Amino acid sequence: MSRASETGRGGAGQKFEQALEKALDPLATALKRATTPARSAVAAPGKPGLEVSPLAVPFPGIPPIAGVEIATARAGFYKHERDDLVVFRFARGTTCAGVFTRHKVGSAPVDWCRRHLDAEGGGSDVRALVVNAGCANAFTGKAGADAARRTASEVAKRFGCRQRDVMLASTGVIGVLLDDHKIAARLNEIEAGLTADAWARAGQGIMTTDTFPKGSFAECEIDGHTVRIAGIAKGSGMIAPDMATMLAFIVTDADIHPNVLRAMLGLHVRTTFNSVTVDGDTSTNDTCLLFATGASGAPRIGRVGDRRLKDFSRALDRVMLDLAHQLVRDGEGATKFVKITVDGAASPASARKLAKSIADSPLVKTALAGEDANWGRVVMAVGKTEEPVDRDRLAIRFGPHVAAIDGAPSPAYDEAKMSAYMKNAEIDITVDVGSGRASATVWTCDLTKRYVEINGDYRS
């Protein structure tokens, strides 16, 4: 799938993105990520019977972010006992930007958020976010749109704001109408339970077939003021570039204009959430929302390209990339975390397409599951794209081990060393196609029998 995710206001967003990318350090996304903060284990209350991914990482310790409170509750979208409703309440004046799926059958929550963020003045005073798991409210027609509107209306009454200032997100089975009364019935409990220290519970509350909650945190400086950035995400299957069935919610206490947020989100989503794939499928509900509460005391940033954003940009990229990697680590049935890099491509777009072709290939992914360095399947995945490739210069490496060079098997190929490398939980595959100077990286996982088992009884 080659569709790009969509930010609000289309062309304007692209202009802001281009301006920001030019103004800020172009190597920012390539810098090494800072040391991850101390993490504390959190029980994963997802779908019963699922084994926690062997690639799982514990949920980080996330301190309160000024200007946001969170509460969770059990609305009953799942039969088993678990929280499946998460509500964020934001300080007055919180700004917001979003990136959404371009799936042709978008969900009612996606339509709602996109419409209100794209409206005149959209994203300038967002007061709440309501997320439910267990029901996607997608492909539900006017009834689904009405359920979304009623949900926003009920929350707006509680929080003293306009409907348009309530963002919505849903995840679960497609084709099931959202019973918004279940959400309304829990708003008293939600309002009473709002706290600044509920990030871990929020991470759990948005899970579907996820086997562990996903969170990330970073600190940076804007004009000498410490600024915090925290985020949670969900996603395990139906994950492909363009964000797929992923939901991600990121909050900072920086004070940033919605246009600038939109530009930064568009800039970093390409090399993070849009550069991961589990199974090549894209869903109807993928949403990434970025909120800025303005409660840190840092000065207002209202201009794209403001140099004071440099440190913030790096930190935001770290958080988004961390969350994106966790999606792959929780790929349904995954046992291998795989980094695929294509070098020597004719253009960045070509490099990306080639890397994605390798990452999405069932034959490549099943070979990875079998710990088989079948580099011939990589050759297949490269050649089928019809992208410019110089066969006689093609080179393939698995980690430090050269499998092919100059369009032929490497004279130094060592089957024993290659087989030993393939037993690692994390694998790097690098392909040079010899057609230019562009490169791209995509992260993926293997494809195991467990993936079939999980998706074979998804609705049970």
C-alpha cells in the first residue's frame, strides 16, 4: 500500500511541513535516541489467552504532564473484565494536530476529528479526547456518525466546552455500531477519577490484541524551559505504513500553535509511524493526535522554523519512533524485530517502496520466522517492485554478514555464521540496489503460525 497519511488542511500542511523540514536540522531524525527513562512493569490486560510478545518492553515511568488529566473506566465493549474507555481532559487553550488514515472507508471518529481540525480555527482550543476499545464504529453509516456526535456532545457538557473541541478515537471490530450510551453511563465515574498520573492505565485501556501497553516519555528544552512529552499507542495487527489500525496520542506541555504542531507531526510521522509494518494491511481507524497544553511556562511558538524548536523536534521524534518500534515488537505472533534498510536507490520514494516490499513479503517474513537467511527471497521482493535496480551491483547483508555482492552470491558467504545470526531476536537486513544515492528504513517483524491463530478467531 502506497497511500500517504493525511494531515489536516492538505496543501497548507504540506507547505508548513516543507518549511519546517528545511529550517530544522535535517539530520534530527537520524540522531541516536536518548537513553530511555527507567521503566516499570505493568500487567497487560488485553484479550484473554494471548501470550505476551517475547519482544515486549515494559511500560515507562511517565510523570504528570502539566495541563492534562486522564481517567479510565469499563464501559462494557468487551465481555471480559477490563477498562475499555479512556478520557483525557485538557487545560483551556490546548492546541491539537492530527494525522489520519487515508483508507477509503474511514471511521466515524476519524471523520469527526478530521472535520473539526480542518475547520477555521480548528485545533486551537481542544479540551478532551475520548477513546474506546472494542468497537471501531467504522462502516456504520449515519448511525455511526450520530453516535460519535452524541459522545462528543455528552463530554462537552461535562467539561464546559464545544462539541468541536472534543476529539474521538475508536478501535475494535469493523462494522459494529458504537453504543454511545455505554460511554455516557460512565462519565460520572470518569469525571471523578481524573488524575494527572494515569498514563499506564490509559495505555492498557486502549489495547485490543496488543499483548503489552505502549508508552514513551522524553524531556527537552524550549528557550531554557524544561518541556515534557509523553505518549501512548496501540496496535498489533493490521499494521502497515500509513499508520494502519494504530492509535497514538501524544501530549506535551509546550505552548505551540496548531499550524506548527501540524507541520511537526507531518514531518516526523513519515520516518516513525509510517515506516513500520506488521502484515501490510491498513485499517479504517488509524489516528495520531498531538496535543500541546501550554502549561510548561515555555514561550509560545507560533512560527514554523523557529530555531527554539530544534531540541523539541528531536525529542518528539524519539517518542514517536519509540512508540512505532513498540508496535512492531507487539506484532501479532512476532518473534523477530527486523530493521530493513535500502541504500543506493534512485530516489527516497523508490527506496521506501523497495524497503516496504521486502518488509511486507510473506516469503521473507516466514523465512525470518524459520531463522532461515533465505536471501533469494529478498532478491525476489526487490525485483517485483519495478523500481530501478542494477542487478549487477545488488548487494545484501544480514547484520555484518554479506550474503550477496555485485549481483551474485558472496564468495565469503558462511552458512554457519549466517544461521547463528538468524537466531537473534533483532535482525538487520541491508540491501544496496546500486541505482543512486537515496536510502530508506522500514521496521517489521516475522510472520508466524501464531499470527494465523490470533486472526483466525479475532471476533471470538
